[in-house]
Amino acid sequence: MAYEIKLDIFEGPLDLLLYLIRKNEIDIYNIPIALITEQYLGYIDAMKSLNLDLAGEYLVLASTLIHIKSRMLLPSREEDGEEEEDPRDELVKQLIEYKTFKEAALRLNNLTLLDRDVFIRAATEEIYNEPFQEELTLEEIGIFELVAAFRRAIASAGYEEALEIDVERISLSERINEIVDILQERKRTTFSELIGDRTDRVRIIYTFLAILELMKLQVLRAYQTEPYGEIRLSAAE
Amino acid sequence: MENLKAIIEALLFAADAPLTAARIAEILGECDEGAVKSALLDIKSDYSGRHSGIAIVDVAGGIQMRTREDLAPWIRKLKAPKAAGLSQPALETLAVIAYRQPIMKSEIERIRGVDVSGVLKGLLEKSLIRIVGRKDVPGKPIIYGTNRHFLEVFGLRDLSDLPTLKEMDEEES
């Protein structure tokens, strides 16, 4: 059987399945599993033969389809009296949920979008856009340098806050968002700049944790020109 | 204040993000919010009355000066190289987050059936979503939500302004 393959148009296995359902004009609540499974596997084979990097998710759904198909073949035990659960139910639920959001995405896209349908006065050229001084060679640093910088910051913070009662309450997610906002605004900053001249430990710790989290998410990158030097942070590309 | 309208108009022009009536009143000092709001209404009708290319729009909880929607073709020519708009994966992910927030990454992936790490990163960078906090379950996964910039980009007053989520039984033909 020949399959017309449109590779880039699928957003994932569920999207492919929805496409097959639409193409065959099938009632989503009564999917002929054998037919759909066959066509679905046909697409997967075609993608494989084109040496496409097939995301694992496609294979997971393939196995789900085959599993459902095998369950459909088993005779139902009606003597139980209870309504037999349709093996397709779970998948149908998932498909409909996905379809709902796919349509929601379409409607979002039909709204009046800023910078596409309407425009605001162009922002003034960002003044912070200039790179760090050119002569600096930056090397990407790892966790340990970051930890060392953290300890220096803590050490210089001292114990002055011991008598403070009104400790500022901050949360990690707040701090993460603050840092994202700062990077959004000027693309680059430094560890000490983020701490500022604030010396309370809680803030330093949260700043540090936020940076680690953002590094993990690959939202920012950390650089250093020399051991124990200033840690520079920039938005990841 | 004699030139109240002029001042407000100038503020709207100079602002980088939507301004609230409260913020305008705060800047003006000796002016109460009610007066600001009625002046804003005046300005709005001035602009629409004389078929200005600029519209004064309620968005993201504030008021913003924007070009009129039907004039987009010309402005797109002006800004030609910068392709605007969002990719299909970004839109789908954003839709799931907007309607289901606060939501974990794993939940988004369950709904969309694909990995969304890259898309989430892009949305965070575009400042359309934010990290709301962490869910109190093992692993303390990060939970995501939309932010104010999202409302601004999609021209929404607030989240209740989102198009209603069409539920399951309404089948399209």
C-alpha cells in the first residue's frame, strides 16, 4: 500500500493518529483499531525507511495500538453483568483532549497578535546589548567554580544579619523569574550583580539555587575568565 | 487638569508595556483614578472618531497604544525581515499551559504526546510563560503558568478573556 508521507506536518503521534482518523472519515468514538493500526505502522515504516529520526513517542503509541488491537480480539465476558470497558476508551480520551488543545492553539493563533497583527512603538535599542570587553576570554565553568563563588559570597556576607528580625521572604521560583526577567532585559549579568550589595544569606542561597536551576533548564550559561574570577551569566541561545 | 488628556496620551505613547489607570493616576499625583478613566475613554473615542491609524486598546490589565489591526500589511512591510508569530508546537504547548495552569511539564507531555523541553525553554525565553513554583510531590517538579506578557502578546485583558475551550462533544464536521 502506498502512503503519501507528509513528515513535517505532524506534531507527534497523537497528531498523526488524528490525521488518519480525519483522512478515513472515522468516528473518533468508534475507531476501527485494526485499520488504523495498520496505517499508523505504515507511516512509521515509511519514516524509518527514510532514515528519519523517529521519536520514541511514535513507537510508544504504536505499541499501545497493537495492545488495544489484541484486547479487542479477546471475547468479552458478558456474564460478569458489569459493563465491559472498551479497550479504546483511554486512547479516545487522550485523543479528544489533544484535539481540544490543538483547536485551542488554532484559536489562540487567530487572536490579534502583537508584532504580527498589531504593533506598538518600537522599543528603544537596548543599551546593554554590547558584549563584555573584547579582550576577555571566557571559559565555560562548571558547578565547582560556581560553588566556590558562592562560598566567597557567603563568607563576605558575614554574620551581620544575626539580629535582624524582619528577614525578607523570598521564594526560589520568584528568584528564578527575577533572574529570567533580568536576562530578558539585558541578556547578560554577573553573579555579584544579582546579589547586589545585599548581604543576607537567604538571598544569596536562593540566587545560587536559581542559577543552578536555570543552568539545568539551559536557559542561562555561566562563564568565568579565570579561576575565582567573576562569574558571568548570559542567556543561552 | 487642563491638559490631562495630552499628558495621558503622551504617557501611553512613551510606555513600553500596558499602563493601568492606577499607575497613570499615581504618576499624575493630584488626579484620581476616576478622572483618568474618563479621560482614557475620551482619548479612545478621539482616536476611533478620527479614524486614526493608532488604537487605544485594553490589554493585560492596562491600556496600550497599538497600530490598527487592518493596517498590519503595511507595518509588516516596514518590519519585513523579522518573522513574527509562533510555531505550531509553541502554540499547542502555550494553549495547554494557558488553559490548565499551573501545570507540570509531564502533564503537558501527556496531553501533547511529545517531549516539550525545547518548546518550554523557548517560551520561557520569549517570556510568555513563567515558573510558578514547585509541586509538592516527589521530585518537586516545576510548575508553569502564563505571565502578563502572554496577555499582552495575545491581546487579552486577563485570562478570563481567553477563547472558551471547546469541550469534547462538539464535534467538528
